[in-house]
Amino acid sequence: MRANPTVKKMPEGRKHGVRHGLLNEEQQIGWLHRKAKQAGFLVHSIVVTPEGSVSFVKADGGKQYRLSLLSVRFDGLLEVTHPQRLRETLAKGIGSAKGFGFGLLSLARTAR
């Protein structure tokens, strides 16, 4: 899965949170474990590959915003704990920036 692991922080005096990329591998793995639990699976092994940042221009109401998103690839072995939840996750994706192609899982069975 290619993901944009982030945490949302609420700056004082603001109504909306601001997303910050998780830069170190330990934080990124923690993010994946939290998301996995919600998504219906457990992570048994993981390889984290930093892919740098990806920049986009987003138009909103006539204004253009430049976005820079942290890209990390997760490869590993997972165990399905809640099949229905995992099916929903496969349809929706995981994490933020799904509209930019992040958070889409690719799954394959292991050899028996």
C-alpha cells in the first residue's frame, strides 16, 4: 500500500485541524497498526519504503493550493481478523489523501 501517514493537530484558535506527515519509521508503523485494527486486519511483518513527497495543485473556489504529501510504501504480511470490515476498507481505502491515490490496498494470498 502506498500511504500518506499523517496525524491531525488542532492549532489553538483554529476551527479545523491541520494534517502533519509522520516522518520517522516508528511513527509510520504505529500509524499502520492503528489503521489496521480499524480496517479488520493485523500486521505480522512490514517493510517501510520512504518515497519522498509528492506535490499537487488543488483548485478550490477559484483559488489554487499547492499540496505536498508524504509518500510511504508498506509491504508485508497481514492476517484478516474481520473479513467484512476488510472488504469495506478495500472499497474505501485507508488514511488521508485517498483522492490522490494513497491508501489503496493490494492483497494476495500467501502460498500454503
